[in-house]
Amino acid sequence: MKGNILLLLCVAVLLFAACGQAGSTDYEWLPKAANDKEILLFNRFTQQMLTFDTNSCSVVSVNDTDNFVQYEFTDNPFCPVFTSGHSYENHFKIIESVDGQARTLYEMEDDEAIFPLAYKNENEFFLVKYLYDKKGDEIREKRVICQYNKKENCLEELESTRGQIACKGVYADGCIYYTVYHEADGSYSLMRMEVRKPQGHLEVVADGLETPDLYFYKGELLHNDREYIYCGQSKFRKKTLNYIFKGYLLQIGPDADSYLEFQAVDLKKGKVAARVPNAVDFRLEGDVLAVYTINGREEVAW
């Protein structure tokens, strides 16, 4: 119920911001910037790319076809790579946001779906591939983690992960760390795979975790539970969306008035460095962290 309420809050913000927002029943197109005043942003709640007019501070275009969404790499909030597809019809693709347009990198088969897991760099990243039968039911034992090689434009299946319910991941020091869900008791395990070795050397790091979330900071995975992220002697309350980047905890969640608020927390100092109300999305522009809102653009000092 809580997740549904937050989703409605987010939709309300975008509707307030949008003038002439385009709807569609065709999931073969994605928004694009038509001029130098428009940019591509990502609604991290509804999981939809959108065209944002920086002059009017409004959403110009979004493909709002039911169940058609884009999925982000949660370990890097500024990653230009997403996957895109329909919850029932599939038509999944790996796409890249470049110069105001979404470009297709790789197209899946009709009976396949693909979801982000861990991002290494623009040429190499890791995803989870699903396979469905003719009835549209997932063949669970076929689920597998894949490594995408942009140079060869191919997906390499990591066989030792087949059948696992992989959830969230991060890439660090030649390894991917990821969580696996256990349906029997609702718990998660933390796995580590050395991707440099053939088919990967897989090991269990921890069992009995209560959340799938992973946060990497200064060479270590941070402990977290349903409410907090722990860093040294400090703990930080989670918001609806939480990312760690360059020593900062970047968060988006509803404020006291039910509008979306962006917050940046300095992990070293243990203090909030910036709060920006009425947020639509945030992105890196050179060395500047820019937050776009229904009222304009704000820069956050790092």
C-alpha cells in the first residue's frame, strides 16, 4: 500500500509539471529532445524516460503506455544505460541515453526479458535475463545473469548463476556482488562472483539478510536493514529511493507536504549537504550535480 501511495504522489507531481504531455498505446517509441531547451530525464518512481522542457519546467513527452517501463542500474544513478520493455508483451531492449535520444544497443527475443543488475562502465555491465514459455509464464530455472560486452555487442551467460532469483548488485574490484531472494523464508543471501575467471567463481558472502539493497562506499559494502543505511558510527534513514555516489547518499522521497524532495547527505561528515523540493530528477552535468524541479534547476555543491 505504501508503495502505491508513493507512486501516486510521483504521478501527481509530473501531472502538475506537464503541459501537453503525450500519451501512447505504442511501446516502440521513447521520448527524445527536440531542441536545445529540452533534455531527457528519468522518472525514477514510474520508471519512465521523459522529455523535460527546461524553459517551462514541464514534461513535454513520455510514453505512458500501461506496463511499458524503463529500468535503471541502481548502483549508479548517473548510468546512461537502461533496459526497456513491456510487462506482458516483452519487446525488451537494452538502450542508452545519448545526446537527448534513447539509442538501442541490443534487442531481446520475443520470449525474453532483461533487467539491470550491476554497472561496470559504458562498455561492460551485468544484467539478469528471464525466459518465458508460450503461455507467458517464466521458466524460473532458465533465469541467468549475463555480462554485456559492448565491443562485441553480445550477452555472455554466467552459467553458475542460472536459476537464482538475483535482485540487486554492484560491481567492485573485479567482482559483482549481488543479492539472491529465497522464497521459502523471504530472506536474501549476498553473493560474490569473480568475473575475470571463466564463468565466474561464485561464493556466498552472507545469508539471512532482510533486504536486497546493496550500497558500496570506500571499498566496502555498507550494512543496511529495512529502515537504515549504516556507515561507520552513523546511520541514515532510508527514503524511497537511495543511491551512493562519490561519498554522498543521494535520496528522493516525499516531504511533509507530499511533494518529492531530493536530498544529498555527506557520508564523511554525516550531515545533509543539500535539500531540493519539488524534484523531478537529478543528473550530472560535467562536475555539477543538477536537480530539475517543477520550479527550475538547482545546482548542488559537492
